[in-house]
Amino acid sequence: MVVCSEAGREEALVGNMNKLMVTPTGYTGVSRKSHLVFDACFESGNLGRVDCISEFEFDLFIRPDTCNPRFRVWFNFTVENVQETQRVIFNIVNFSKTKSLYRDGMSPVVKSTSRPKWQRLPAKNVYYYRCPDHRRNYVMSFAFCFDREDDVYQFAYCYPYTYTRLQHYLDSLERRNLDYLQREQLGLSVQQRRLDLLTITSTENLRGGETKKLVVLTARVHPGESPASFICQGVIDFLVSQHPVAVILRDHVIFKIVPMLNPDGVYLGNYRCSLMGFDLNRHWQEPSPWIHPTLHAVKQLIVQLSQDAVGLEFYIDVHAHSTMMNGFMYGNVFEEEERVQRQAVFPRLLCQNAPDFSFSNTSFNRDVVKAGTGRRFLGGLLDDMSYCYTLEVSFYSYMAAGSTAPVPYTEDTCI
């Protein structure tokens, strides 16, 4: 539910309580143009409250993650009933993070009914600052001019990638009947959404016999980190392609991919938590089959694979980072210097081959607060020939070698 008020004095709900009309003088019962109607009651939507400050300015409040008021970052909402040439300023006033790539040129994305492709707003129209009117919290303000009265406009923190989009993508893969791709339901979320597992390898490897190397890839444990899904889809697209390298990889490696670890959180428009308010990437040590069913199922799978003496070479968990540019990795720290050096080889290779990957941003640690992450837990569980990483990709951009300006990611370049 979205609640609005005029400077905190008047509330107005429209229709079935899913949409909200905001006017500078309160709701009159007449749907006049320029009386903006806000809505976030759709998949991955998030907007908690709107305050009308003036005819041209609106304070927008992010709804916290379900069952966890600590996290307020992701927003995704629509605006309709606009007037042509109507100019507005939207202030996102209750971010739970102080640091943000909005300080470094990042801007929200927008699309509309007649222009369904997401675009970034011009950076010159976006301001990120500490605001004395909001307990000195950081506020992100952006100016926008509506240009088509019949359009519905949608604004989001970053390019959304929904649970339904993933299901459509996986359905299309299945319809191709590739003999080197298997899709199975590894489990269900609390709200009974699918936890999908893809196995990509040659048919000979699927029959068993000689032990092959195994790579496990997971993504979207944090639901608001939508770039992780674009990266994961790009990896899948490459691995099922006829590229010569992909063919060789399928011949020698078995890939196990879980593309969405937190489907409920993604569906609900959370930033970091599951339906029950848990940060799943802090519960790998003892996940509950009832409270963290998706994490429990994936952990059981990996433990079983390790016990079956399968050569599990890599575990990579894909995330998105809200304050840093480029792709980079987090790795583990070990007592054996040789193992430390071996673990650094893969990030170094990525840096040499991917223009948007930064080895200088890559770090290796064993912080106590990260003990419950997939990288840390599996790094201690698996043998010393296994490598466990968190792969981070920027929400915004990367700095190419020799460049002085960031290169923003788009929906197309993310995949």
C-alpha cells in the first residue's frame, strides 16, 4: 500500500488502494490531468509513501524490505495521469545507505508505455546530497519532464530483472531441446516459487564415467542486485552457444547454475532480504529448510557433490555493488601461502581478459561478519583445490583502461 500526504497533512487513496493520486491541494475525487497517480503494486515494485511538497515537488519514501526495516535502497514504481510538459522533482528521501554510485554519475532508469526500452536519466538532472530536512539523511533528487499524457512512466533504481522474466527465459531455453542442457526444480521458496537448477555439459559427461571438473554458479541471493541476473543470463547464453570455447568447456566441465537464490525477495521488490526478513547470504552455515528453503537446498546440493568426490573446482556467487565501479571479486584468506597465491590466479586472468574487471578492487579477507556467506562457508568446507569467490559487478559503470570517463552499463551490455 502506498500512502500520500500534502506536507504530512492529508492522505488520499485511489481506486483499489493499489494506486495513489497526489495533487497539491489533496484528492478531490476528480481524475484531472497533472494529478499524478503512483503505483508500485506489481512484481519487483517498491514505493512506500509519497508526500506532495508543492505542485512541482514530491518526496518519495522507499518501502523497507519485508520483515526487516533496516534495508531501504531498491525502488521501482510507475507514474500516470500526467500532463504534457509537466515538470517535476522527485526526492528519494529515506535511503538506508549513505554511500552510493549516485554520487559518481549514476542515475535512475526510466521507460514509458510508448518507449519500453529502459534509459538512464541524464546525470545532470540527478543530485545526491545530505538533506537537513530529513534528519540529515542522504537524498537523491531527480528532475523530469513528462512529454506524453497517455503514457505510463516507470522509474527504477537500476534495470529490473524479475522472477517472471527469468521463468520466461528458462522456458525458452527448454523449448530449444538442447541435449547438453538440463533444467530441474531443486526446491521451492517459502511462497512456493521455483528454485531452478541448470546443468550444462556434454551428453557424455551427463552419462557419468570419468570424473570431470565441476563449476557451481549462483546469483541473486540479494534481490535488489539485478545486474547479477543479467551477468548470469550472459554466462548461460554463452555456455549453450556454439562458440568454440563454449563447446570445449562443455566437453571438459560440468556447470551447475542456480540463477535466482531468492525468488521471493525478487518478486516482492526487496533489496537484500527474503520474505521472512533474512539476509540469506549470512545463513550458509546452518540454513533452515523452513525459513531458508532455497539456501538449504543449494547447500545440500553442493555438500552432496563434494561428498561424491566430484572435482568441484569453482564456486562463484554473483552480486552487484552499489558504491564501486567495475567488476571485481572477493576471495578468502588461508594460512597456506601457496593456496593464497593459487586463489589469486583466476581474478588476475579475468583482469587480463575482461576490460571491465578490476584486480585492484579485488580483495581477500576473512572478516567475522562475512562468515555466513557462501564464499566463506564453502571455502572452509571444500578441499584446498576448490576456489570460492564472490563476483561483484557495478550497478553503474566501469572505467576502461586509459579512459578518464566511466562507461555506463546498459541492459544490452550487461548480458
